[in-house]
Amino acid sequence: MPPLTRPQITNQLRELGLAPGNVVMMHSSLSALGPVEGGPETVIDGLFDAIGPDGTLVVPVFRDSVWGDRTNFGNSDCDCSSPDGLCTSQQPGFQGVLTECVRKRPGSLRSCHKTHSWVAVGPASRQLLSGHRQTPAI
């Protein structure tokens, strides 16, 4: 099977109904796609081609915890003191290479949640992610 290309990915996503300006939440598996010319970046680029510059992509970057133990919200990796509750953590998520490509994109924002943070890229990112942090029951 020849590797998938960026135009093929874009066209197939459009055939599925993705359109410019859409907000898309993606759970993903690169291995499920088979070979991709250019690897994970090609998949994400193809998705952004499908939703255009007015679209927003949201992906999970869940972890065991970005702050340390379950009662500690204050280590130096995450500063959730911003008024909109966005996280400064640069710790990778545990959701795979595609979500990591999104997390590392310029302009990506991360919600401030201890174990279930999300990353978004696009014009609706701040609106979607703001205020996500909640203190869990202990």
C-alpha cells in the first residue's frame, strides 16, 4: 500500500464532511492510518488544510498529572494563575504522536486540568479551553 499523502488526507476528511471553519475534536491513532508520507505532521497539516485558518482543532493531552501528586496544584511546570485558566505546562501528554504534534504547534493553547488537559489550535482555542481547571474531590 503506498503511503498516504497530505492532499489525500485533506480530500478524505472533506469527503467525511469536514469544512473550513469547523471545530474538530480529534482522538487519533497514527498506526491505524498505515504509512503516511511525511509522518504525523502530514496528518495534522492535512487536517488543518481541511478546516482552514478559521477552523480549530482540539486534542486530548491527558496524563497521570502535570502537577505532581494529586493534592499538589503548585509545582513549577504549570502556572494556572492566569485569569483564563490556561496552562503553561510543556509536559507531553500520553495520547500519542499526533496529539503531541498538535501540542507543539505554534499558537497551541493548553487547558489547565490536572489529569485531563486539552490542547487546541485555532481561533476558538481560548474560548474552548478557558476555565477548564477544577479541583478534584480528595
